[in-house]
Amino acid sequence: MKKDIFDSNNQHHLRTSISKYSNDDGKYSDQNSSINEPEVYKSKVKIQNEEIINVRSAAKELYKKYVELYDSVPIGLFTFDSEWNIHNVNIAGAAILGKEKSDIINKSFKLFIDYHSFPDFNNFCNTVNDSEAGQSCKIMLSVSCKPCCVQIISMPPSCSSGKNVIQTAVIDVTAQMETEDKLRHAYKMECIGKITSDISHDFNKILSAIVVYSSLLRNKLEDGSPLKEYANQIVSSSETAASLIQNLLLFAKKPLMNTIPTDLNGIIRESKMVLSTILGENIELLISLSEESIIINASTTQIKQILCNLCSNSTDAMPDGGVFYISTEKTTIDEKFIQRNGFGKIGEYALLTVSDIGSGIDEETQKNIFVPFFTTKEEKIGTGLGLSIVYGLVKNHNGYIVCDSAQGRGTIFEIFFPLYGTNVRLNPK
């Protein structure tokens, strides 16, 4: 609303000025700077122009601050039309789509939606159009080689600029979803370990009786008796089952036996010849150990078994040869590690890295690689316990194991063992 520049005060001042320079007959004198009607009009216009310039300048400054605030919001803000074309977007919103702001204005938001999420998005659109309240849904976007999960929150109609305008907030929840998946996986592994432990103990008691009585039966039979061969088969099968139960108990996180402060580098040096034998001639073994000793409280036998199982797994992934790499170093687990992986305790650790250049493991398979009896091998090849035993042995040492792999680019296992003599504290959260 413009100010009335010619209010009563201004008019009084103008009349005073005019009377000051007028003669008795009412005509304006030419003394000093006489004022006539065109000059009064020019004065009015000049003042009005100055006011307009000031208002425009203030509006530009206010708009600049609004744009800065709009772009500084850390979540995506979008304005769509009724066809879900992008009319406006802030910097965070453009970043979610992996584009610059200028590249996506007037483009359809549907171009960035993963086709698997179209049913959910269509339901969301229908709900937004039919409802007077704000709505929300989660969908997957196809914006890069890695999937992106976002939550879309529509504003209530009262917050919109017009009937044909839809304002939404788009939040990238990919990291949150990944953390939730890892927490669910960790909880699942704990449950599987407990169930496995209970079943293994009960089955072990039954199996012990079978082994004892079948051995007694075999000893009672004469060497030439055909029944003795049957008894031998019972004993042999029972011993195989007993070995399987022991492996399950290793996965089930049983208490450690004979743990002592041990140099991790020394264990690896001792295992070099055995690992080379497992790998064969076509696979090269490369070892890079830290210059200083890395002391952990461990069972040497179990650490060697971890190395052998991972080595055997890599051999299967590199049938045409390749490189098997082992390295050690000291590291720390901090809150970023815990947030990224969904587990861990803050402190200093020994990091054992085991990697290969094999066929790799796809993301779906990685979710189950530590589950007992899970295998991608053909039937009757392997037991599916190799990596689950590794998992159990690592947990046995109060450690953590992380797998980083993708189809066609090899596999990296990072194993964290608490350093001997250091305090590993619980995450304060």
C-alpha cells in the first residue's frame, strides 16, 4: 500500500510556499524560485518515483532472502502442478534427483521414479487429490546406479499457492532404510544363533547316545558278520553329524577356549603355507602386515580357521585364478561406523582385511551369507557353514565382520578384533 505523499502537512507546506511568493493580486511573482503548477506536478511525480524505487528495492531484497532461505533448507522442497511437473525446487531437492535446478524445471517428476514404485506413487497421487490433509509415502527413485529411497510429504491444501499447485517435501531416507535393514539383520543373526545353540545342544545329547550304542554294537559283532558293516556305517554317519554339530556350536557364539594375548601378524605368518596350499597354483597370495605387532586376546586355532574358511570361499570365487590379499592394521570404531553399519562398540581395534578379485557377491546374497546352511553352490557341494562359522568365531572374539562386495568386482571382508589392553566401551546412545 503506497503512502499518501500529499497529506495535510505537505499540502500546508505547499500552500505556505505558494503564498510566500505571490502578489496581492493573486498572481505569482518572479521573485527567487517561484512555483507554478507544472513544477508542483513534477514534485509529486518525483516523490512517487522515489517511493516506488524504495518499495521495489525492498521487495527484491526480501525475495533474495526468501530464495536463500528456500535453498538452505536441508530437505527437498518441490512445487508441482496437477500433472506432477516440477515448477520450483530448492538445491536439496535437485541434489536428490542428481541434477541442477535449471535442468529439471518443467520436467515431470515421474521421469525419476523407479518403475517398481509406480503403483505406490499413483495411490499417493490419488490420495493427495482427494484429501484435504497432508499425505505421505515412500518410493524408490531411479536417479543413479545406486537406488535412492525417498519419503514424499504433501502439504495440506491450505499451505498451497493455488488449487492446481501441489507443494511437497521430499526427504532422502536411503541411509535410514539401510541402517534399519542392518539392525534387522543383526537381530536376525542373534536369533538364529540362539535357536541354533539350543537345538545343537539337544541334538548333541541324542547323537552322543547313538555314537556310544552303535560303537558298543560294532564291538560285539564278529569281523565277518554282515551286520558289522551296517554298524560301521552308523558310527561313521554319527561322527559326521557330530562334526556338523560342533560347527553349528561355533556359529552359535559359545565361550572361547584357551584365549591368550597373541600377535595377529604372527598367526598370519604361521598360516601362510596352509593358505597357499588351499589356494593352489593359479591364485597368488599377497600379505601386507603392519610394521608394529598387533596384540589381540584370541584363540590361535580359531583365527587360523577364520583365515582358512575365507581362503576356501575365495578359491571357489576364482576358478580361473586371481589374487588373494591379506592385510592388517590398527584402527578405531567410532559413532560414524556404528551409524553406517548398525552395530559396534567404540574403541581401538585390530583390522584384518581379506579380499579377492573373484566373481563377487550380489546385494541380495549378502543378506544371507552368514546364515547357516545358506549356499549358492550346487546341491551336495559344500555344507553352507563356511561363512557362518567365520561369523560365529569373530563374534566369539567380541569382534565384528563387514562384507563389501558387488557382482563382478570381487569381495572384501573387514574383521575387527578388540586390541588387547584397550578399553572398548558401549556406544553412549
